[in-house]
Amino acid sequence: MAKPIVAIVGRPNVGKSTLFNRLVGARKAIVEDIAGVTRDRLYDVSDWVGREFIVIDTGGIRFDEGDIFTREIKWQAELAIEEADVLLFVVDSKEGITHEDQQVANLLRRSGKPVVLAANKVEDFSKQLDYYEFYQLGLGDPIPVSAMHGLNTNDLLDAVVEKFGPPEQFQEDPDAIKIAIVGRPNVGKSSLVNSLLGESRVIVSDVPGTTRDAIDTPFQYQGNKYILIDTAGVRKKSRVKEPTEKYSIIRTLKSVERADVALILIDAVIGVTEQDQRIAGYVHEQFKPNIIVVNKWDLIEKDGHTMNEFDKDIRQELKFLAYSPIMYISALTKKRIFKVIELVDFVAEQNSRRIGTSELNQVLNDAMMVNPLPGGGSKKIKIVYSTQVATAPPTFVLFANYPEEVHFSYLRYLENVLRKNFGFEGTPIKLIVRQKTSKE
């Protein structure tokens, strides 16, 4: 990756997520007084003294066998350690060195990566005895900080950036296409990520809500760069009781906002639900290019008409996404999963398409001759000039003599004309009607 990677690691409940939030300047990670809340790796970007870097928050590392999640969390942390350029080892100054701290220290030493030791939860920075014992870990000078109050994090960041190689080592890559994978819990979002990557980057379980954090994972396919944003499944508000899940939903919606393309996953066995409609509606309202991805297609008994019948049902239930392509996949068997990525490229290109002003006006003028604007009583309504003012999403301004009289149904007609002539498959279109000036 173009930017240095810093992995925040340590045993449970030492303040890793609080420190992560402090470094990235937002409440991105889930912070609760419950061991094991941060399950998967969580990525974000931070910067210090002109150096941008990626921060990874990891789950608390435990070395007892525990349950499957304990083992998975440890494995996820080990993957983060492998990815990282610098390891930020967080310990609890109030509790002092524990056996688990020593085990984590041994793990980090074996990695051979540069380590910065953060003694968190320090209240009185004049008392070195509060963190002096961490020298015993043999990982250099412990840097006292209070992640909760943001105290001494400047010195910590200085130490982290000092461990980076020269900036030339991290040449900037072209921007990758950011893909948000959204849908109800247990629809197969994490399974799709894992199948695309060829490794289990996120914990896959049959328990709804397993993926609580939104996880950014970069990957390449056929020479193109992407970032997969695997989001927590969105549940109905009435079922959202834990604070943890509330933060997950906020992150899911934020992930849609920053995505270039959204994959709206539908469960083939269950079909389109009311919650699917709400999620799809949010994507549409944010003017995000999107693809409807029907997962678990391998579980459906099929004949020659099955796919057509599914298409009709989806189009009926998601009428507002008439412009969105539909793809049928199986994340489990990997059937058509890379066709989805190829379709992402196409949809992203459609979203960035720009139409020349002359060609645009010719098409719209022809459309208005075939189907003239309805009259506004004594007013003769005219759209006299049109131009595309932006891409991503494609945005068009229509200058009219009476803009307030142009009905939304006629704008829908013009949108369909634009799609018929120019494509824009998978991408919403913005039509803005403004008052014509003397120049138009």
C-alpha cells in the first residue's frame, strides 16, 4: 500500500480502540467495557507532521484457547501484525505488566517489526514509577499517554512516525475504487469479502451481527485497485438494543457515503425484505452507484425461468433501482463473484461519464418535441438549455423559464431519455431545474 501501516495491538481492555479513535480523530471503533468487543481489524487514515499513514485497530489478543471468537480475534491480530510497518503496543499503566502483556511482547519480537510501546491510562505524568516497569518488556522506552484525554499523544505520534522509512518508500498509488458491501445481517457480506480475497480477512459466522466494525480491505484484480468496505449488517431499529450495534449501523451508513460503488446484497433464499428496501433506499438517496447482488444462488432450485422470475420480483420490490444491474452469485462457491468486480468497473465508469453540451441539448430537445412539457395554465413552460455540471453522480442543470412548474414526472421522463441514449447504468442521475438567465 502507498501509506505506512500502523497496527495497534495488545491484550483486551487496555484502551486500543480509544487510542485508535484519538489518532484518527473520530469515534470509528466500538468502545465498551466488554472484552472482545473489537473483533475484526478496523482501518482508517491518520496523519502527523505531513506523513499520512493507515491505522489498524485490532481485537484484544488472548493466549488461552477460549472459544472460537477468542482464537479468531488472535488470528486477526496476527494478520494485522503481518500487514503493518510499525506496531503500536498498548499496555495498561494502572494494572502494570501482566502475563498476557509478556506473551504479546514475545509475539511482537518474533515479528521483527519496529515497535512503539504506549503505556496508556497515565494520570500523573510526573510519576515515572507508574510506567517504569514496562521497560522489563524489552521493547524500548514506554511512552506514557492518556488516550481518553488525548494527553501526550503528540510524543507518541512522533515516535511512530520516526519508525517509518523515507517517504519515497511509500509511493502513492492511484485512487482505488471503494466498494461498500451492504445488506441485512447474515446475508453473506463477509463471505463475499473472503471469497474475493482468497483468505478470511473477516470473521464469518452464522450468528447475525458477527461483523460489527466496518473493515476496509485493499486488493487488486486484473491490475485494478479496489478497497472493499465490509459493513455491519443493518437490522430494524426495533431490534437494535446494544450500544455496540447502534454504532455499527452509523458506520454502515457512513461507509455508503464514502463509497464509490455499493453492492446491495440480497438473500436469494429469503428474497427482498422491507429492510432490504430501506438499505437500498438509503444507497439511492445518497446518489451512490450500485449493483443488486443476489447471494446464495447455489441454494435455489432452478429451471429455465427462475432468474427471470427473480428479476421481476426484485424490480417490483425495488422499483426506484430500475437503473441498477442485478447479478446472481454464490459467495460460498465463488460463482460469478469476479463478474461482480468487472461490473463494478463498468458502473464506476458510467458514474464518471460526461456528455457534451451540444449532444445533450440535441437529445433533450428531440425528447421535448416528441413529448412536450405540459402547459402551466397561461404559462408556456420551456426548458431552453441544458448542461452537465458534474460527474459522480452525473448531474445536469436544466434552465427553464418557469422552473417551479416543471413536474417531477416530466423530469423522470427526461431521465429515462438520458439513460436510453447515454447509458448511465447502475448510477443515479441528478436533474436540477434553474431559472434561465438572459444569456440562455
